[in-house]
Amino acid sequence: MPILILGILIFEMVYLTISRIGTKKVHGFFEYLDFTGKDHLHHRIKAFGFSSRQAVLFIFLIASILGLGALVLKNGRTIDAVFLLLQATLIFFVIIILMSKGKNSLE
């Protein structure tokens, strides 16, 4: 359940770490800690033409859906867990698409 509730934050941290290391933007741990960039999810959503408020509301909507899914999972059956896993996977694929398309808009 905590993974679903914090899913957006965990996903973005893992995605950005892999992306920054893969593109060789950072070469060491301290350089990673000092790195500031416009490759975060909210920057990429804004690159699509959303306002800051709309970007925050979009991220809030996704986090709320995942959080509600975690609440259902708490008292749910196995079929509920399978459905929520599918839902979370689809949401993360949408975020991956946004991250990759937004990357092109930022460059």
C-alpha cells in the first residue's frame, strides 16, 4: 500500500536516476545530488502546454487514484489486487509516455 500511495514520487525518482545515469548527465553520487534539471514530471507536463496549476492538479489526480487504490487494497480480495495492479501499471505507462514525449518538448 505505501508503494501505491507514494507511487508517483518513487517512480519519478527511479526514472530520473536511470535516465540521468543513462544519458551521462551525472557521473557520481555527489554530482547526482547537486544536479538540477528541468526533466521532472511537472516540467514535462508544462511542456505540453499545461499551466502550473493544471500540472499540479494532474499529478494530484494520479496520486489520488493510486491512494484510493491502496485503500481498496487494504480490505480487498485477490481480484481487487489484480485490478489495482493493472490500473497502477496503466497509470505508470501513461506517465512514461508523458515523460518521454515531454523530454522531446524540453530539448
